[in-house]
Amino acid sequence: MTEFCSRIVASRWFDPLMLVIIVINAVVLGLETYPAVAADIGDQLELANGVILGIFVVELAIRMGAYGRHLPDFFRSGWNVFDFVVIVGSFLPGLRENATLLRVLRLLRIARAVRLLPDLRILTVAVARSVPGVASLAGLTVLLVYIYGMGGWLIFADEDPDSVGNIGQSMLTMFLMLSLENLPDYLEMGQQVSNWTVLFFISYVLIASFLILNLFIGIVINSMEEAREMELIRAERELLDEDPGNDERAHRVILDERLHPLKKAVEAL
């Protein structure tokens, strides 16, 4: 049975078929948002949801069956844990009685498409890995907006009280200025006070808009590279599990797994 499930999971048609089912699930959920459609074929849509859930249960059973006696290894993958929680959660009594939570679980089934698309999976991992860096950058941005917000209040409070009348409104104005949308209007307003105020706005644009944005892009690109390395190691590990007799591949996978944290330690140093 384990070998049979492994052949199904490793087949070329399995993942594309499940992706099609997820797309159908998304269409069904979308149709439920139209009151007229729900009134006409609401029962059929509910039946379709039940059939799709049944297919997902079979898929989960096949994936778990492919691990055989090594079933605990199934839960070492975050994607497998996510699938298990989303599918099993649909059968919990408390959740099934709550229409809102049940719809949320149905919506999360669509997110399972991420695991079936390698590029999308890399992007998701990259976003997760970039959170610490982006959080630090956000703290720096808030500090910068506060400093320039105080400066704007000191300079323009009497000239434009609606935009910089207090620190909260001034910080909101500085934050909106990050998009550079109303910059010409603020430059014109500043020149009515003094031509030197141009330096205030230009320095803010150079530091807040250009520098912060480029730092953000750098963090995301670095996270993308890390995610690609992790995905490559994971793919090689899966190939090794399918062909455990390949000593050369095994050595390469082990070497990559050991070198990855070493690379990060050297970069940090």
C-alpha cells in the first residue's frame, strides 16, 4: 500500500489534478458570494463543496500513506501540517456549526495551491523570511517619519494646520508623502514660508522614499535567494528519498544542508 501511494504521489498527473480541484473549489466559493446564484443552485454548490472536501481527504490519506511506517516524517513539513489542519479542521464539530469559520477553512483550501506551484512556494517562503528584516526597516521608517513629522510641525504648523497641526497629523502627512503623490503641492506651500524649506522636503524624499525603498528591495531579494537555496535542498532531499541508493546525491544533499547555515554565519560575521 505504501508503494502504491508513493507511485500516485510521484506521478506527473497527481499535482496538476489537485491544482485543478483547488481552482474548481475557488470557483464554487466565488459563486456562493452571488445571492441570485446561491438562491438558484445553493444546494448544488453545497454538494460540490462536500465532494471537493472528500477529494481532499483522499488526497491527504494518499500523501500520508506514501510515508508508510515513517508517518511522523509527514509532519516535519510545514506544508503538510497546513494541509492536515485545514482539511481535518473542516470536520471539527465547533467549526462546522460556525458558518464564518467554515467559510474561512474553505478559503484556506485555496491557499493549498501554493504548495503545488514551486515558484509560488519560493515567494511565500521568501516573504516569511523577510519579515524580521522588514520589521526592523519598518521601525527605522517610523523613527524617520516621527523626526520629520516633528520638523514639519515646527516649520509649517501655522502655515498648514490641517496637515501638520499636531504630531499625529504631521506623521500621517509624512507617511503619505512616501508615495511622492502630493510632493509638488507641499513644495509650493513650503516656498511660501521660505525657500530653504525645499531642503527639508528633498532630504526627506532622498532618505525616506529612495533609501528606504532600496533597502526594502534588498531585503526581499536576499530572502528570495535564501528561499531558492532552501527549495533546492528540499527538492534534492525528496529525490534522495525516492532513490536512497544514490551515494553521490546523498553526499551532495548533506553537504548543502551543512553549508547553508555556514554561509549565513559567514555573511553575518
